[in-house]
Amino acid sequence: MKIVKLPKEKLAEFLSCLRAFGEIHAPTKRGEKSHVFAPLKEPAGIELDYTRTILPLKKYFLPPMETMFNFQAEKGYETPAEESDKKYIIFGVHPCDIHSLKILDLVFGGKYVDGHYFSRRSKAAIIGLDCIPDEFCFCRSTGTDFVDDGFDLFLSDIEDSYLVRVGTSLGDDMVKAADTLFQEVTVQDREKYKKKSIQRGQSFQSEIQLQDLPEIMDLEYESQIWQELGEECLGCGTCSMVCPTCYCYAVFDELNLDAASGQRIRRWDSCLFKDYALVAGGHNFRAQRSSRVKNRYFHKQRGFVSQYGRPSCVGCGRCKEYCPAGVDIIEVVNKLRSETRV
């Protein structure tokens, strides 16, 4: 893999060069402490020391709400006009979020390929960036604190410069377009990188044991823990909305005032919502909140492992940070593993 060095004072100039490849979206500040991925107007507006954005990258490829097709009584249905072919670059993506895209690619590229999702994916370039974990991060435990692929370029901080790994031919084109800004990697740069890597690994404050967790969960399927969680959980679905790998959606029709035309809409959904498992006739397979909480944990840590060989959690910490009830996945797993209930 090709690796070059970009001095930090050249970053703004590099961002200007990148505009030839598409509209740049980057982490920007929203409010006092929060960050979001948004179009970057000026290089000064970028926030590279962020830990996580409120919403993950799935918002670009699986929008919170979209029209699948329009319909009329006389003409039948027609798909919406083609989306813009405009290219864009998502800059500053952390390893855990790159892994989340790889998981979504697996899901939407399965037996029934989601063309809308991959059409949007094909228009976006991914430029990764390493980070320093905070108290919510546990991506080292999920093996998603480092990434080998899934990006066009990846920037690693080495004090006064970035080591830039080139992951694709598009990434190579980006480097060549700004060739004069880059330098060869020196022995000192390699030592800085290794030192930074050790420091980053020592910065993790949270850890989760995922080894044999599916078997533990099977053994604890009837555990009282799920009832306790059901009493804590508010059923608001926040964890699903901010999770980078939750992909459930609802489909419904919206009629216009003429009652003869309308749109079929796809919208984010959550297995924690009370009517998620409601079926015709009014029966609800998961009427109890405890069963809905259990279903979410079993899907991400048990069912996904059975189907894809890995859990669908990337350890980003969003569910821990943004849960209004303070439910902590690490505490839940620790309770499941405990020989003695406290």
C-alpha cells in the first residue's frame, strides 16, 4: 500500500485540490459539544479533533426518509427522477465508521441488492482519519479501531504531519492531483507513527468481552436482565437512529389530497418502537418493551454473527453517549457474563 506524508500546514491547500473530485463533507461543530458531517464551506470550519458525529454516515446512503416511487390511479407508478450525479467526498471518517459502511455493504449487497444504496455509495469517496478514543469508545474490543480497506485515503496523525495511506485508484488520483504537497516518508516519520499507535491503544478506557458472547446470550435467553432492561429503556429508538449499522426501515404510502395519487415512502424504523412488530389483526409479537430490547441485542450480537460471522457493533459508543436512559451496552454484557447477579 502506497504511503506518503502531508504536512499539516498543507491540509487547507489539499482540501482545495480535492474540490475537483466533488463536494467536500467533513465533521463540523454543532452546538457546544456535538459534531455532524456537513458540506464544508471553508477549511477553517473543519473539526478534525472530534470523537464522533451525532448521526453516522448511513444518512448519506440510506436517508432517514426517501420516496421510493410516485403513483397515480390512471398512470400507475413511476420512479422519482434520477438523483444528481454530483460526486462528493466525505473527509475525516474514523475507522469504526468505515467498518460500519463495510457492514451495510454486506447487508444491502445480499440476495436482494438495494440499488438506491449502492448508487449513492458509488458517488462518494471516503477519506479516513485516525482518532483518540474517549470514555465511550470500545472499538478496540470489536476489532474496528484500525482499518485496512474501505477508504480511498486514510490520514494518520504524526504530530506535525499526516501519513496518508492510499487505498484505491481514486485515492491515488487525489494524491497525484496535489503531488507537490506530499513528501516521502522518513525513518523519523515511521517512529512517530509507531509511538502514536501505542499511545492511542493505551488511551482506551472502555472494554467489552465479545468472545463466545453468542453462546452466553443463548444460555441467558430467559434471564431477568431483559426485564430489568425493559424497565430502564424508554423505547425511544435513539440508539437505533444513531447506530451506524442499524438499517431497519418502514415502508408506507402517503396519499395526496385528491386521494388518487401519492408516494410510497421509506423511513428509518427501530425494533424498539412499540408498533414495530405489530401485524394485521392487531397482534404484536413484541408487545413488551423487555422483549424488544432483547431482540435488538440478540440481532446485533447473536443473529448477525450467525449470518455474517461477526457482530454488527463497531464500538463507536454512540448508543452509550446518546441514550437518555443511560443504558450501557458494556454493563449489559458484563451482567450477562456475571456468575453472580448483583
